[in-house]
Amino acid sequence: MSTLPDISFPRHAVVIGAGAVGLMSAIHALDQGLEVSLLDFNPVGSEEAASYGNAGWLSSHSVIPPVEPGMWKKVPGYLMDPIGPLSIRWRYLPRLTPWLLRNLASARRERIRATARALRTLVVDARTLHLDIARRAGVAHLIDTSGVLHVYRSRQQFEGDAFGWSVRRELGIQWSELEAEALRRREPDLDPAFGFAVQVDEAGHCKNPAAYLQALQAYALARGAHRIDARATGFRIEEGRLKAVLTETGEVACDAAVICAGARSKALAAQAGDRVQLESERGYHALIRGHEQAARARTPMMLSEFKVIATQMETGLRIAGQVEFASFEAAPDWRRGEIMRDIALKLFPGLPRDLPAADVRYWLGRRPSTPDGMPCIGYARASSDIVHAYGHGHIGLGCSARTGRIVAQLLAGQTPEIDLAPFSPQRF
Ligand SMILES: Cc1cc2nc3c(=O)[nH]c(=O)nc-3n(C[C@H](O)[C@H](O)[C@H](O)COP(=O)(O)OP(=O)(O)OC[C@H]3O[C@@H](n4cnc5c(N)ncnc54)[C@H](O)[C@@H]3O)c2cc1C
């Protein structure tokens, strides 16, 4: 799909899915002069969207895919640990196996390097791009630009992550190191057992993803986008040209469409002629409210040991993480949310040990994840009027701003601003 398609204006694009990727795509498509309809069966900012409950990181250095060299040796240990970071519902294993095998194959050093190089082109400047859009939408206050921390118990523990940091260094990413005392001054509520941190200044975070999504949609609608409350089921394509998006309640006539339905994109991708490997990689958060005086994350913190992020949101202290493989529809396992709460108790000794249940809210989210850790962005096989834009896994909020810009370039028939070959939806 490398040749630019034959496109004429006016052009009406239906954006399927109003998560972070869809909203950014809609705004940039409006900038390109397209007529835009935002189609979603959930209200914007609903808890079903992964964009609702993430850890808020807009981190241009989050380029290391969530695999480690030699990971296959560690997986059994993770799975045996009932409070470990990874779980699989065994009934789901047969369906997951092809994805899992490709995922394990991508855990080689050279593959990780190549993935990091590609992801960097997508996520670089994430903070600046988000701040620009947030300003336009009137919510610049939701974007914090004061960096993030990666926290370790010790320098020795940090050195255990040396490969990932060396790849970041090769890409020109800079950081500074905080020894115990400096970390204590910066994060006085954190358990002093954590005595070393890496501070990345180029990252930022969103202080309230749900409010951000609502503001982005309000901005898109104010600029002329239409909102359609419906569930897309497929496409009507005639002689390679898109005529309509099909929904459960009828057709929406259009000349272009974007598939950005997050972890539900696979079936729509198949309708557009592409068999992609996409799983809902489930994660959880615990949001602790009302204890800001005793337990505050002044900077968003990634705790490498637990594979969780602690972010102080406008709405409370959010601890987010976990990887659980199960079908999209499988019931939440709220013990995984409680693990997030228990990690919060470990991190912040000032929290009451008998934290009242009413002060904690749990959430299950579904990351749209490909086995190689890279999203699908590009034209569909069945028609270049359809653009794929999903599969951003752990970094979809951060990536959404540039992805939206690229989607709009594709919709307008322009050469995209970065090389999309690594993100080809046809690579599987
Ligand atoms: C615990 C956790 C922590 C995370 N932390 C971070 C982080 O700190 N930083 C970061 O960058 N990323 C993070 N992520 C990942 C990030 O949240 C996702 O990658 C991103 O939100 C995906 O956005 P999306 O727009 O592709 O999908 P979604 O936000 O899931 O939106 C998809 C939308 O499509 C709609 N939809 C689905 N099917 C249809 C259909 N058939 N018709 C119409 N509409 C449909 C849904 O209703 C939904 O609104 C985290 C994820 C989790 C789970």
C-alpha cells in the first residue's frame, strides 16, 4: 500500500472509535479540511475505552516494547506468582498461542532495538504535541510537563534494566540520576526503601485522561465534526472505493474511514481485508482518593520492580499496571485491582493500613496490543479509503497525537511525515 491513493475533496471520513487515537485523528482530519463523523457506541471518556483509565504518561522515551531479552525464561515465574505482573486465563491459551509465540520471538535484542527506533519516530515530542492540542481545546492545564521518574530500590536494581536504558541512550534520550537523598527530597511520601531513580525530563503526563477525551471531543464537535452513536460492523466497498460504514443501525455514507476501535479493531480490520494479530492486553488500576496529604506522587513514577506506574491524577492517586490475557468479554478479576492497591500501600507508608474500601476505585482496561509492540497504521488492503490506526499497546495515549496527524495525512492523500513501513497492517 505504498502508492498514494487517488483522493478528491470534499471528503467525508467516518472515524470509528472516539478514544484518544480517534479523537486526535478527527481533529487533524478537520485541520486537513475533511468532513468528519465520530462514530462510537460508548459515550466519550467511557470506562470501556483504554484511554479512560491509563496512567496518563505522555512519555517520548517509552520506546522499549514490553518484552525482555530472554523473557521466555521469566514467564513461568511470573505466571506462578499469584501477585505477579502477568496472568493468563488458561481457557484462553489456545486462542492466544499464535500471538504469544510471535511476542516471545520479538524479545530478541536486535528486534527490540529496531522496535524502539520505530516507536521513537511516533512518540517523540509527545508532550509538545499533546500540549498544543490541549491548548487548542482549552485544557492545557491537564498536561503536566515536569517529567517522570523510574524508581528503583538501588542502583544495582537499576543496572538490571541496563539493556533498555542503553537502547534509549542510542536514540539520544537523556536522563539524570537521583540518589537516595535527592529522591527523598523530590518524593517525601515514597517508602525510603526505594533509594535510586532516573528522572526523564522530556516526558509529561495527562492529569485526567477522561476529562481530556471529553474536551477533545467537545473541541472536534465545535469545529464541525458530527457525533454518531452506533457500533460499526463493517464496510460497503465497491470497486475498491469505500461507499459506507455499516453499523448495527444502518449505513453511514462516506468516502473514507479510520479504524481506531482500540482492542476491538481486529474484526473491523478483517472486514477491510487485513488479518492482524491484535489482543486485548488487560490492565488494571486502583484509584485512591482522599489521602493526598499522606501519600502523594509529586512526579509520576514507574516502579520497575512491580511493573506499575503511580500517577497523581486530579481525581486521586492512580496505581496502574498488570498484564492479564483473557478474552475481551471475560469478567474482570478484581483481585488484580487489589494487587494495585496493595502495591500502593507498599509504596506509600503514609496510607492507612486499613484503607477504607470506599476510598478505592478499581478499573479494568484493555490495551490494544500487537505481538511486536508496534501499532498498525496505514491503508487497508481492500481499499485505500480505509486507514488503520490501532494497536498502540502500552503507549497509546502518548502516541495518539502524532498518530492522529499521520492518519489525517493519509486521509488527505499526502506522504506521511514518518516512515510507516514498520507499522504496516499487512505485516502479519
Ligand atoms: C492500566 C493501563 C495503563 C496505561 N498507561 C498508559 C500510559 O501511561 N500512557 C500511554 O500512552 N498509554 C497507556 N496505556 C495504553 C493506552 O491507554 C491505550 O494504548 C490507548 O488508550 C488506546 O487508545 P485507542 O483510542 O486506540 O483505544 P480506546 O481508548 O480503547 O478507544 C477505542 C474506542 O473505540 C470504540 N469502539 C470499539 N469498537 C467499536 C465499534 N465497533 N464501533 C464504534 N466504536 C467502537 C470504544 O467504545 C472506544 O471508545 C495504558 C493502558 C492500561 C490498560
